[in-house]
Amino acid sequence: MDNIAGVKVPVFKAIEVSDGKEGLVLTGLSKGGREITKARSTFAKAVDVLVQLATLQTSFMILDEAIKVTSRRVNALDTVVIPKIANTVEYIKSELDELEREEFFRLKRSQDKKKKDMLARKKESMAKEAELAAKESAKGAPSNDLLAVGGARDSDVVF
């Protein structure tokens, strides 16, 4: 087995099997043994080349199948998984934006309520001060207001 880019492919090797008759090198008449030996070595070389070719062809077929599977996975990621994740991300962003807007609106409402409450308290305190001032002027007590003439405010002074 060999590993090509993470894909395991088989490696074939030729195995020479001897039958024990290799001692008869010069068999036959008129150099026939030499020709048989030459044919045998040529055949062995041809078998080696065919085994290498078979190894390459099998490797190409296995790698082609691995490439097809990988291509299908890439297409699935591009057309299904990535758009689904992108839609989920957009949904989460929109929900977070909506929550942020709600929080901002809630804070604005609470600030407006605080302002109204402060104005109401201020009006109450001014009304109480006016009431106390009216009671003091009714008693005839001297006023601390320097602009007041005879216990009443001067209408010509703008302060």
C-alpha cells in the first residue's frame, strides 16, 4: 500500500516463481537454450512493465474516485452547508439588533419617566415653597426677597 495525498492505493510487484529447472540453460540444439533464456528475460521485463502499468491504472482509478467524492463534498458545502450557516448568522444578527433596539427603547422610556417624576417633584417643591412664602407674607414677617416692595414682587424687575 502507498499513500498519495491521504488516499491509500495498492502497489503491485511481480513475483518470479522458479520451478527448479533453471540448471538446463543450454537446452535444445543450435543455441535454442540461449534463445529461450533471452525470451524468458524479455517476458520477465514485459511482466514487470505490465505490473507497473496495472499499479498506475489502479492508482488512477482510486484517485479519480477520491477526487469525485471530494468534489461532491465541496459542492455540498458550497450549496447547502455554507448558505445555511450564513442564514443562521444573519438571523442571529437580526435578533441581536432587535434586542438592542428594544433595550434602547426601554432605556429611553425609563429616562423619560425619571424626567417626568423629577418635574413633578420640582413642581411640588415649588408649590410648597410658594405656599410657605404666602403664609409668611400673610403673617407680616419681613421677607428675605430684596426685590419685593412692601411684601409684593415688583413687576418691572425681570429676574
